[in-house]
Amino acid sequence: MQTGVISGLDVGTSRVTCVTAELSEEGALIVTGVGQASTGGGLREGSVIDVKGVAGAVQAAIEEAEGVSSWSIDDVFVNVSGPHVRGIAGTGSVRIDRNEDYECREIDEEDIDRAEEAARAVSFPATSRVLDVVVREYGVDSFDRLQKPPIGLRGEQLTARVYTILADKTSVLNLEAAVGMAGRSVSGVFPSCLASAKAVLSHDELEMGVVLADIGAGTTDVAVFSNGTVCHVGVVPVGGDLISNDLRSLRIPSVQAEHLKREWAVASLTMVDPSKTVTVPKIGGRGSVSISHSIISQVVTARVVEIFEAIAGEVGRSGMGVHDLPAGLVITGGAASMPGMAEAGREVTGIPVEVGSPSVPDSVTDLVSKPAFATATGLLVLGLDYVANAGRRRRRPGISDTLKRIGDVFRRMR
């Protein structure tokens, strides 16, 4: 990896986003370059289906970021999304031998290693790649939910609970091939939802219990957190593209449908202005059509409800109830910027909903403070975590105190 520079590459269904940053002497990230390029249909539901086309988009986005930054970008941290991204919980227990006086001895590093190794011994398909193994908690005899390795504690049985995050191996290889074809190397691959969470969630939210939903074009990435660690991840194949497709059913061109979604639509019917209308060209350029704000909003809100129902379903599969998630649901991603999304989410899910945006005080552009840039900016922090932990085993899924301070740069401003 290049010294002094780190780059995050968000390969989304509709566009590729590259954000590059320098690390100052004070340990703060300074965003120096941003670039974006359309994938041109090279991905479907988060997975690459046109390696050459995606490679062209990757190269264009990186070159645009390089044009703004003073650095060349040789390697990147990249995200992976799609319904194939999932997690498996594992639990492992080991006995702690007694000492020569037949007393419970102190737990040491080797015991922690044995318990974690036993917890990691979960069965998963050979076609899967392990993206991360998160140690959630430990238990010693009758004491459970210990957040730190209980080294020095005496006991007879040590238990470790982990969460293994997997992705389809072929999908990851296709993603890496696209980046390689663009002339760059991949330094690390992370789930989109964990990258976005790094950018927008606070330490208190993670500890209390919170859901993160990154609503992109082709997928919605969901992560559930409790006691500071991730306990469930899932990706549902619904996103903002469904809204665009429905608007095209009004017999308007794709460009106009996308424009209406981004600039005119609202996600909550309480925000509809019945007096507003807009005139747009018909598909094929044969005449124009006048569409009311009410009609557009009815089309949009129906899909928004479907998206939040899918999010609620994923939370249900996590086994977590409303009482386990006092920090509610934080939505981010491009579709989260639509007016009324938080209100619609609260109505469907029944829990508090907020829109999360990265806060990047030192950047060449304000673009990175938009929800659509959550994954790319979060990749920067995950990348720093990865580099800082290279060569040594990671005890906790979180980051060191220094990296937590760096991560605060990207937290949502209250």
C-alpha cells in the first residue's frame, strides 16, 4: 500500500465512487480527491456481470480522483455487496485446566486463542470467501457478555462467540478482476454495510443497539449492531432503481425518470403538493406529458414502503426486537437523500429512523458529506484499521483508540 495515502472504491450497481485521502501528522484524514463514473449496467444487484465495462468505470472514477488529488492511486480498498453477502454465528467453549493445587488458574492468551478457534469452526460452502471474523463477546463460567478478552480471570470454562461474514467467492474474484483490469490492486475487501456503518454511526449507537441500512441503486445493505459489535448482516435486492423503473412506466425516458426521482419525488404522502405538476418528454420524443406531484409520489411511496418492509424483514431475521434497538434505524446511501425517507421508515418499521451522512470537515469537496458517499468514506477508515492491524491478530471488531478518533471524523453530526 502507498505510504501516506489511502483510497476507498465503492463499486455500486449504478456508479463507481473513488475517494482518496492523506493521513496528517495529527492522525486526521484529509480527503484530497473524489471521482465518480457510471457502471453502464455492468453490475446487477451488486455483482459484476461485465468485467470490462466495470473496469472502465473503475479507471474513470480513479482517474477523476487523481486529477483532483496530488497523489496517484495504485491500490484501493473496495466494497462488496449483493444477496450473497451473509453472516454465520459461531460459539466455541474450552475447558481451563486446574493448576497443581487443583485451583482454577488464570485465563491466558493461549486459552483465548483456543476458544476463538473453536468458535470459528463453523461449516460454510467451499464457494464462499470469509470477509471478516468478528469476536462479539466472551463468557467465563456463569459470566457472559464480556466485551474484552478475560485474560487473568479465573474460571473453569471459557466461551467465545464470533460472527463470520461471508461472500460468494466468484463474485469477489470478478470484482477484483475488474479492479485489476483497470491497472490497480485491491488492498482489502469489506462488506458495504460495515463500511457505511464506520462512516455514519456513533460509538453510543453501536453500544446501545442500532440498525444501519445503506439504500443503494440495486441493493439495500443491512447491518444490525448490539453491544458495540455487528450481530447480523444481510443484503436485500431492492433499491432506488426500482423507483426509477416504476417512474418509467409513466412512459417517460430513463433520464427523465431518474431526474424526477432525485429532484422532485418525496417518500412520504404527507409531503405531497397536489397543486404541483411537471411536464416531461414522452418516451421516444413524441410529444410531452404533464404529471402531477401526487401521481409521482404515489408511485414512489409504494416502492419506498417495499424497501422498508425488506429492511424490517432482515432485522427480524437477526432475532433482535425493537427493545434491543433503542438507537433505532439509521439510513444512508443515495436513496436516503429523498425527502420524507425518515418519516416513511418510521411509519413502516415502527422504530426511530434518521438519515446518516458522513461529516468530513477537511475535504476538497462537500460531496463526500452526502449519504451517497458513506460507503466510500467508510472504506477509508476500515482501510486504516486493516493496515494498523496487519501482522497482528485482532481481538475486537472495533478499532484502536487512535482509529476511533479518526473514525469520529466521519460520524454523523448531531
